[in-house]
Amino acid sequence: MALVRQLREQWGHMPGRLARLWQPQARLSRAPGAMVSFTFDDVPRSAVTVGARLLAAHGWKGTFFLAGGLEGTRTDGQQMFGREDLAALVAGGHEIACHGFGHRRLPSLPWRAIGEEVRRNRDWLGAAAGMAMAPAFAYPYGAACPRSKTAIARHFPLARGIAAGVNGRWLDFGQLRVFPMERRSFTPEGMRRAIAEARRGGGWLVVFGHDLQPHPTPWGETPCNFARMLDAVAEAALPVLPLTAAAAVARGAPLSAGPAAPASARSRAPGRG
Ligand SMILES: [Zn+2]
């Protein structure tokens, strides 16, 4: 029975594994060196009130993957972004990108419904903020299969997953890997290792998170640890770019953003984790 259960479990992981192997958008990175991007999904209010604020203290801009259907809701015990948070992100020059209007798992949707999730989200942002979404997508729950990955590639030249890892020289623009700022996996050692790996190999470290609060959900982190992450990136003097700007550099555009902000601009942790 244990074997049957194991086989079933392995079979359940198969679409996700196949998706990571199915890489029609993979290219060799042309970035001159290591880069870092900070991304938030969904987005809980604290990602804006704490995350965007700490990024701004360093002079950096993040990428926020919004799902219009979550606006103003309470989801998993979290107060999600409201119209004023959206306005704050826009005013701060942060990047607003697409996470699917209803935050649905794409592998379970028919082809047309995937396009509808994208269109509805684009229309929502156009009506809510009078602006276009950045050309990047984050798979809700990180869930992808070769079919949904192909569907998303028709709409976006860039997509981000949630599989952990530093993006190396061979880059899958259709499913970027991440360093999760998540309570269930974050360690200061892991953070230092990821930054060192990116630095050593000229990799692209894409940080991703959700809520930032003193007692975070398993998918969030403390403001203290997020500030720690920002300080470690600043100390490593790695350039920080929004996701689409970093992707442009990886495709051969010149790196125009300067190096990390000086120490005087570094944030202070608002509290202990
Ligand atoms: Zn999400």
C-alpha cells in the first residue's frame, strides 16, 4: 500500500516536474553579472506598508504580482491590498505585474479560461489605476504544467514560478526560480548562501514573498528578516532591479541601474522577528 501511495504521490508531482523541464523560453543569460529582484505575490497589505517602504529606503523598486479578485478581501487571515495600497505602489514607481484575476490554479483550467484570467486582470488594473500591467506573470501557487506554461507564454515573455534556486546562466524566462522569504524555509544561512551563489556565478536571485509582519503566516516573513535580506544584498553590492528590467539585462540590454545604495540609505528593522 505504501508503494501505491508513493506512486500516486509521485504521479501527482509529474505535471510540475514536466513543466520545469519544458523550457521553450529558455535562453543563455547575457547579463554582465549577478542581479537581484524582489517580488511579492497576491498582495497582502503588509507587503506594501512594510515591503515597499523598506525597498524604497534602499532606493529600490520591487515587482508586485497582483490578483484583482483579491482586492480588499481577507484571505488566509490576511488583509489584502486596497485601492490606496495600489496607489502607493504606483506612486512609488514599483512594478505591477499579473498574477491571474481569480488566483486560480492554471493546470486545472481549460485553455480559454487561462486567457480569461489574464484578460480580466489586465482590464481590472486598467480600470483601477489607468495603467497597463508589466509584461510578467507569476503562476498562482506556483502551479504550472507544460500546457498552462505554453498558454501563458502567448501572453507574457516572462513568468515566475516558486521552485527554489538561483537563476543561472541558462535561464528559463518562462518559469524563473526564486529564493522564498517564507517562514517555513527561511534561514539566515540559506539567505547568505543564495546571495553568495548569485555573486559567484553571475546569477539572478529573484526573492519572493507574501506578508511581512511580526507573526507571519507560513508563507510570509518578519519585517526584521526582510530588512536583513535587504542589508545583505546591499552589502554584497549587487544591483537590484524590478523583474522586467532585470530580464531586459539578461536579454542583452545595458545595465543602467547603479550598484546598491550606500550604507546611509539602509533601512532599519522596524522590530525583532
Ligand atoms: Zn499567489
